[in-house]
Amino acid sequence: MRTRLTHATALLTTGLLAGAFGYGAANLAPTFHRVPLQMRLEFHTELMKANSISMHLTMAAAAVSCLGLALLTTGRTRRLAGAATALVVGSFAITRLGNVPINHQINRWVSAGPPADYAAILTRWDIFHGLRTGTALLAFGLVIVLALWPVVAGNADDHSGVAQ
């Protein structure tokens, strides 16, 4: 029962993470490119204030639940849950080392104005966002595979990956 609850938590949290990043990539980022620069900078700054806590908590919950699943299981299940953990940690690292420093620059641009190379910096932000979205989607996909594996394998009662 503990393993199933941990798996359900991993499925929920990786889904939330992939969904949030995916929504940003599919809807927010393209919109950022179609509005006046000052509007983008101001909205981006306010959005990142709101996202700062919720996205970091979502990444932490996804990482902890995937790691918990890896620790509670064996074999293929452990390896896939471990890979999902690494991918979520990758999303976190990309965010903290790539997007967050650029977010701080953007915050300053709202009042001071953007530098001459602002377009290249915003493109880097978009690249980092694409990378973290990809790692989050892959982690979610792995956790889905773990949820469906017994059904795909034709034996819904197969718990061979659960540690005894």
C-alpha cells in the first residue's frame, strides 16, 4: 500500500510539473513574443514571483516522491523511478542555474530598461525553459510507464518491482 501511495504521489506531482512547464511553453512563451517588451517584462516579473514558491515546491515533491518510489521498489521499477528522480532534479537544476538568474535580470529591466543584448538573453531563457519542460515531461512519462507496465505486460497483478 505504501508503494502504491508513493507511486500515486509521484504520478500526480510529475504530472503537475510537466503540465505547468508545458502550459508555459505552449501558451505563455509564445504570448511573451507577441506583446510589447515592457508588458512582457512586467508580466514575466509578476508571474515569476507567483511561480517561485509553487514551482519549487512542486519540483521538490516530485523529486521526493520519485526517489521514495525508487527506494521502495527493486529491479526495472527502481531504475525507472531513479531515472525519473534524476530528470526532476535536472528540471530543478536547469531552473535554478538557468532560468532564475535570468529572471533576476528581467526584474531589474522593468525599471532600468533592458540591455542591448536583451533578445539573446530572453532566447536563453526560452532554451532553458524548453530543456526543463522536456526533462519534466520525460519524468512524467516514466512514471506513467510504471503505472501502466503491469497492464501492458498483460498481468495486472504483477508486483515484481515492489520490494518485499
